[in-house]
Amino acid sequence: MNKPAVFSIMTVLLIVSCMISAKTSRAQSINLQFRFVCDSACSSYEKFILRNTGKEYLLSENIEIDQDDVEYARAERDEYGSNSIFIQLDKNGAEKLSVLTAEENHNRKVGIIIDSDLVTVAVIKVHVTNGKAMIKGDFTAEDVRDIVKRINGE
């Protein structure tokens, strides 16, 4: 009689192990970071060149949000019809995004890095509490498809 219970426990452990493995695999498939652009208050920073413009930015070494905070991503078009990446953050990521976009940070800039490439710099204008983010930049449809697949671990 105990054999089915043992089998059930082993099945649950296997499923949990696969879920952890999938999360680890996804985390290794892309390096996504949201970091504040430094103002005069930054003590430690890293230099990045904005993709497609060549403009130099100093970004804080503190990573505010990363790929581990992402629940899923999908390709979308923004209000102007440009290729964009929609990201739904998990509960932890949503809390981080809420702090990042809080009123005291309005008008601060945030750099979004994908695999060591600064793809866009955004100005914080609104407090976002729902864990939804849109990465806008000069992306081709192919760029967006590739990035979304990698964020989703496909």
C-alpha cells in the first residue's frame, strides 16, 4: 500500500526538479538587466554604448531587475507600430518594478541591457504596479522574435 505514496512523492520531486531546471536553463539563456543611468550620485558604475546611436551612458552597477524576475515575454508593437518586447514580471519582479518606477524616481533614466548590449534608455514617467513592462528600441521583427524566445527559454 505504501508503494503508490512513494511513487507519488517521487513524481512530485521529479516535477519540482524539472521546474527548477527549466528556471535555471531560462536564466542562462539571456542576460537581461534594468539599471539606473548614473547621475552625480553614482559611486560605482559601468560604461555602455547605446546600440544604434553610439551615445555613451554610465549605468549603476546595481541591477534593479533581471531575467530571473521575468514570468514571460512576447513580441508586440507599441502605439506607433514599432517592434517591441512586452515583459510580464513575476510577483518579485513586479515589486521591484514598483520600487523602480516610484514617484521619487520619476524623470530618472533606466538603461535596459540584453546580453551586455544597452538596447534602450527609458525615462521613468509613471508608477508601474502591475508588473508589466514594454521594452522599446530600434528592433527589427527578427531581433524581437530572437530576444523573446531567449527570455522564454525556447
